[in-house]
Amino acid sequence: MPRKRLEPRVNYTVVVVALGVIVIDAVTKAWARHTLVTHAVRLFGGVWLRLQFNSGISFSINQSGPLVTSIITAAIALVVVVVGVRANAGAPAVGFGFLLGGGVANLVDRLVSTPHRVTDFISVGAFPVFNLADVSITAGFIVLFVAAMRGDRLLKR
């Protein structure tokens, strides 16, 4: 009887990318809460670093229900964990890592902040203010979309 190769069930790239996003996001949000509390900083053109807090989800949707927002965010993060740890190597693993890291980073920020709001600080023109976790979530969707359009299999069988 031939030996079966033992394959890990968890794609560690997803975990490492997610943890990296969570740490970088936490550090930048702490910096923003400390440095930008009294004034905004213009980087160039219409790009500013401006402290703002969001009790809702993307684009300030559902600002009146932080508990509901936290529960929905946690449920989505759980689904991404269950699916993402089975990601194929390469772009799918990185994409799921970005999604998971950004979602968990914003959830942690919401749960540990008082009051329970997400810290946003990147302002570009008239676009709503956002943070690095939001950038990570968007990047994750783009990476997964491009991988799917190229015909890559996103998940292990």
C-alpha cells in the first residue's frame, strides 16, 4: 500500500498574511489615534490623514447598531476562516489572508475601542475615510477576483 503524503489542512500563508495585516493595522490605528487627535495632516493633493471613527460598516452603513454590526462582522470573518484556511497556494491564499486580516482587524478595533467604533484615518478626496484594514479587504477581493478570472482554483478539494 503506497504511503499518502500528509498535507496540512490549513494553508499557513493565509494565517501569516492575516496576522501581518492585523498587526500593521493595529499599529497604524494606534498611531492615528495618538498623532491625529488634534489635527489632520496633508500628504499631497487631496490625500489627507484625518482621524475619524465609524460605528457602522463600510461607507458608514448601519451606524446605529454597533452590536449588530459586530455580530455580522464576526460571522463573516468566521466564514472566511472556514473557507480561507483551505485556500490553494499562491494568489488565493494571499487573497483570503487579506480578507481575513482586514475583517478581523476592524472587528478587534471595534471591540476594544470605547465607544465601540472603528478607527479610520486615510482620506482621499470626497471618498469616505478608511483605514489599512479596509484597504486589505479590498485588495483581498481584487486578488481573488483576478485569480478566479485567470481560472485558478481558489480552494483545495
